[in-house]
Amino acid sequence: MAEASHSTAPKPDDGRSVIDMSKMNEGQRAALQVTEAARESHDDISFVAHLFMGRFRPEKLHPLTEVASPEKERADKFLAELAAFLTTHVDADEIDRTGEIPDVVMTGLARFGAYGIKVPQAYGGLGFSQTTYCRACTLIASHCMNTFAHISVHQSVGVAQPLVLFGTDEQKKRFLPRVAGGELSAFALTEPGVGSDPARMQTKAVADGDNFLITGDKLWCSNGTRAGLFIVAAQTPPKMVDGKPRTQITTFVVEANSPGIETVHRCQFMGLHALYNGVMRFTNVRVPKANIVGGEGRGLKVALSTLNAGRLSIPASSLGMAKKSLAIAREWGGERIQWGVPIGKHAAVADKIRRIAAHAFAMEAMLIATSRIVDRDKKADIRLEASMCKMWGTEKAWMCLDDVMQIRGGRGYENVQSLKARGEKPHPVERMMRDNRVATIFEGSSEIMRLFIMREALDPHLKIAGIALNSERPWGERIRSAFKAAGFYLTWYPAQWLPRGGAPAGMHPHLAAHLNRVAALSRRLARTLFHQMVKFGPKLEKRQVLLGRLADIGADLFAISASCVYAQKLIKEGEAEAKVLTLVDDFAAQAQTRIDQNFYGVGHNADQHGYDLTQEIVAGQHTWLERGIA
């Protein structure tokens, strides 16, 4: 039976939501309406989106090409200069101790263009690709996470990225040369009472002639205490949709020296001590309408698109941590002698070193594969790939850090000042852990990433059957939709049981075998997701732990696929075939174990019992457990 293509799936007949909101309260409904209205829509869905539908599309990733030679020459020179500058002028431990990045460091970074790596050359930037930018982020983070955060916030989510994506020509000419030259920018979205729920945003922008007046507080505004420019998201007057007012969010470029802006508090954290992060207060701040980015009411779309593209800098930093962890573990595993042999010879330690190496390889593969998609097509749909890189990469980097901490033992827990004072090599494992714990939280926590991934994974099914299940739609529409959906699933579902290969032509036979297994597992993933849709119906969205297992399966399948494609590239470029294949085999074996556990967990779990227990705990019914603490 031929496999149904994405293009044959029926689509909603209008712009109304296909999600049933009839059982939601007003707060839930408002939040979902705002978020759904801001979602990107792509006809050509991505590699991972196809995976969740049981379609293996390796051509979305393969072949994995290198950046064009003219850029590569410039990029290699820039990265070599950057590495030399970091090792010579950036004292990561002093920055950690003082909580300040010296002016001489900022001036030096600006001198060779580090504040405008992706800004087009026409606007004073270096004009490098996403791939080169991620290489730079990996390099900086491996040396100093404070400097990485400073640089990354500025151009991944600060003024540069949204203007490159959505800015007018006039806005680009006015602002991009400034940020490329080193004038810091910040992104002001989060509020004291608003995290991932934009409908509750309290910052308001009120029209006043040719201007808007912005009033409100923004929390955790990184770079905010030293920024010259802000991207600020605020509520603008609501618009009527289906006879009801709908929240509108608009983003503005705001000059930091505008009257009415004040730093209320500089936040201090467990790590990233030099993060210039603060609570920023805006009181009737006058901003010209010409400074609106992307159009009035499109602010959440601007913010989400900016985060999708900018989100890759976080897994790039995680890759830097994983590689650094590997270097430390390799060195210590050979130097430290216990019971007559190097500790790397002991199986318990060897297992950790092997885990760090295999996952560092897969992290790099995922990051490069996704970056190359962006470089080929700036408008490509990378929502799922970027979210998986961020979620999976940050969690696996934390695993690597935890492993190297255990391998180093007390020396890992001891800070660099103490190690130096005792005459030991000051590997900064303690600082690395403090600085990187936040990576699984900011720019989308792992929990939010899993929900986002599964919302996107369910989207093709919602477009096919959502209207039929939506009690808010007229019965006539629902019946017509049900017939169309039945026609689609009668073809699609049987195809998910048919064996088919998946590897592209020209792949190394060893790698092709891995990809064929991914193709089969993607069909099992698609079947499993469909079965859960049938079992739970609209209530599936509440089964967040179950959906998380499916998101994790998809992420591991993406990781295996990217690893194979990356390995093919390395072998073609002359890397030792046996060494590359060994890494792929080892990673695939570890990932397969997790995949098997997650598939089993879909049908065999204590999720509901655990949820019920948690509600009792939150309600105060088990405070007896807390007896005995101070």
C-alpha cells in the first residue's frame, strides 16, 4: 500500500482553531488563543515532524554539507582569533569571582566583530552562517559561560535576531550597525507573573499619536542592566475576533536611555555571576510606532520565531560543556591511579567516559544538522529540531557534567582557587556545574519544550481530525471532517505497519542499517501516538508525562539520524572510519535502551497514581513527611 503524503491530509477550512476549548476556563482559553494565533505555519514540514507521522525523510538532513569555502576561510580565521583572545584576555575565574566582564574584554570582542557574528556585512556585521555562529558559541562557552551568555543574549534573542527576521529596511539601517559594533541589546519578555503564559502579560503599550507609551515591569532581562537597546514585548489594544476581544502582543525596539526606564534590581544567581540580568521598569516610556517590529499584534510571533532561531546557541554552549567534560575526564581517567591502574580502566568509570564521548558526538551532530538546515533556507521550519537540540542537548550536557564531577570526585567539588592554592591543576568542574544548571531552564524549560514538541507533533493530526472532535464546531462541519479524516487514516494507518527501508543512496552500509532501524521506529512512534489519541481523545493534552516519553523517543531518533548523517560527512572528509562508526554504534545502543524504556512506559506506568498523590501533597495532606526539619 502506498504511503499517504503530507499534502493529501485535509486542512482546516478557515482560520479558526481546531482545538476544542469548550471545557477550558477563561484563562486557559485566552492563553491558548494567543499562543495558537502566533504559531508558525509551514506547508513543507520538517524532518522531525515527518518522523512523528511515521515518514522517514533523510533528504531533509542528508547530505550534510560544509559551509561555502569563502566563508570557511574567513570563519576559521575569526575562530582562531577568538580562541586566542579568550585564552589570553578572558579570565573566566576572575569574571566568576567579581561578577563583572571587564571593559577591556568587551572592547576586544567588539574589535573583531564578535557582537555581530550573524549580522549581514551590509550592516556592519560579519555576515556568518548559523553554523559558524554555533561554532563560536561552543568555543566561547567551553572557556567562559559568562562571556557566552553576554554574547549570545545580545545577538540570539536581542535586537539583532528579530530585526534580521522581521525588521524593516529603515530599522535595519538604524539599529543593526549599532548592535554589530558592540552596543549591547536585551530581550524583555518575561514578567514577575508571566513565564510561558503570554495572555497574562501585564506590560501595556497605549497609543499616543505617532507613539506608544509602554508601562510595566520585566523580570530576568539578561543584558538589561547594561543594554543600549531593548526588544520589549507589551500588550497593545485588543482586537475583535469572532465577536470577542483577543489579546494583542506587540514588540518594540526601545532605546535604553529613554525617560521612564529604570533598573529596579540586578538579579544574582547560583552561577553566571556576571550575567547583567535585572528587573527593568518601564513607566510611560515613549516609543515611536516606527519602532514596532513585525507589525502591531504580531509580537508573540516575533518572539517565538526569534527564540526558535536563537535557541540553537544554548545547545551550542552545552556542546562546549560536553567537550570540555570529555577532555577533563579523558585526562583524569589516564592520570589518576587507584588499586594499581588508571581509573579509566575501571568499568564503572569507563562507562561514564564512554557516555560523555558518545553523547558529545550526537550533540554536535544534531547541532550541525539543524544549523545547516537554517543556512540552506532561512525560512525553513526548524521548530522541532531546534527545540530538541535545546531540550536534549542541555539535559545530556548536564549528564556529562554530572559524570565528570563524579569522575573527579572531591577535586570536582573543590573550586579553582582552592585547587590552585594546593598546587593542583584547576579544572573548573565546580564552576561549570553552577554556570550550566540553568541551561535546562532558560529560553524554554525542558518541560515546556516537551509540550511544545508534542503540540507540533500533533498538529498534522489536528488538521486532519481536529474539527471532527471539536464540540464548538457545528455538527455538519464535524461530520464532513470525520469522513475526510476516515479516508486519510484508512490509507495512513495500515502504512505504519509495512516494512520499508529508509537509508538514502550512498550511505555507508553500517550507517544505513542504523537509519533503517530509525525508519521502522518512526512508524512505531506514529502508531503509538495515534493509539494514545484514540484512547484519550482531547484529554491527551493533559497526559503531559506520557507525551514527554513520546517527545523523548522522537529526540533520540533525531539524534541517531543526525549522528549517522554527520558520521557519513566525517568519513567522506577522511576521518578514520572505524573510530567514527564505533562512536555511532555506541551512541545508538545507549539511545535504543532509552527508546525501549519509553515505549514500554507508555503502556506501563504509574502516572495517574503519581498525579493524584501530588495533588494530595500540594493540598497539605502529607505534611507529616516534613517533620524533623529545621
